[in-house]
Amino acid sequence: MIDQESIEEHLRELAAVDIRIKKLWGLVGTPNFIISEHGCVALIKIIIEQQVSTKAANAIWNRLLDAGFVSNPLKFMSENDQTLREIGLSRQKVSYCRNIISLSSTGNFEFDDLRKMSDQDAITALLALKGIGLWSAENYLIFVLGRQDIIPADDLALLIAAGRYFDNGERWCPKVLRGEAEKWRPWRSSVALLLWHGYESGKI
């Protein structure tokens, strides 16, 4: 499982064999990393982040916090759609969140089981959930399970950052990023975090 210390170790190893990573690390510094609490609430947060800006996702999340949905996820099941829409959730995301909470609360999906699975098996299990695509599953593996070798190559910020730093400034396509990331095994998560950090800080 990655943590702040291991990220630095991974980047140090990569910097020794890839001058581009060494220069990028020197440019943007080490990203801060904190594991999110696991379970349905963590996955709901990722669903909220789907296809919206970081600012918008944070605003919705804070409204859910204030309304007690984070401390009591079962509140999603009894609250009416209009209230959830006013908080900022689309009709689809309301459905996705309720489905995940229902499966978790009835024991039909055990989030603890994901910790025991391989990366691919955990991704496959998450993809079986309504509303969860590869981007969401890979982000769960990094930020909740702390897996060390994941590259969410469908992430727009990563594609923009990679194109700016490693290439001519044009946004990469997912296939190019996945191919390039083969060079960074088995520490691809640390490179993803480094690129996100560079993008969010405005340094790349």
C-alpha cells in the first residue's frame, strides 16, 4: 500500500532510470497523499467527481457533508430525488449512489473483500457496479486501496499534463499514456500522483 514515504521511494527509483521523471519531480515536488476511508462513502465521492470540475465536486461533497449524507449514507435511500438534485447530483448519480448503498447495506457487495483481491480482480468487481467505469475503479484503487501500480489513463488532467510535459503540449490519448506508463511499472500510481500534482499546482 502506498503512503507518503513510499511515494518518495518509488519516485527516487524511477528518477534514477528516467531523467524525465527526475526533472518533473524536481519541478513540481512530491505530491501529498492521504488514503481515503474505504467503503461505499469513498466510492460515492468518486461518483460525484465523475465528469465535473474539482471545484464543482468539492462543492457538492461539502453540501452532502453539511446535510448529513456522508455520516449517514442510508439517508440517500429515504431522501427524495428533488433534494438530492438541489444538492447538485444528477438523476443518474442519485441512482448510482442509492444502488451502491443498497448493495453495501444488505451485504450484497463487500467492500472489505476488495482489499484481498488483485488489482485486476478488484477493478472487475467494481466495474460490475452500476455507474462505475474504469476511471472510477482505478481511482478507487489508488486513493482508497492505496495500490501502487495503477495509471488512470482516461483521466483528463493526466492526459493534459502528460502531453504538456512529455510531448509537444497536445493532450495525449489514453492509449498513448497507457503505453508510455509501461516504463514506470511497478510504480505507476506514483507517476500518476506526480502528474496530477503538477497539473493542479499549475506548474505543468
